[in-house]
Amino acid sequence: MRDAEYGSWNRSRWVRGEDINDEQLSFFYTCYHQTIAEHGSFLYLTRKFFETFRQNA
């Protein structure tokens, strides 16, 4: 959750497998990619991984 001063959303919800749309998947992958970059780690999960996970979840 985020405070109003930091963004427009302030609640979370669970979304599973086939209910995850392309926009949500892109947002999640962007967050993953940014976190890896900020911590100097190695990006080993690809966008294809997340797409496959969504289809098989």
C-alpha cells in the first residue's frame, strides 16, 4: 500500500494466472527489473518466464 502523497493507489489485491492482464504483467516485470538494477544483481528471469508462469498458474 502507498500513502496518497506517494501515489494514486492505496490498496492491493490478489490476481492469479489467467486473470493477470498484459498491463499488470508489464508493471510487475518493470518492478522486478528496476529492483534488480537498484541492487546491482543479475537479471535472470525473463519477461517470457513471467508470461509462461501466467499461462501455467
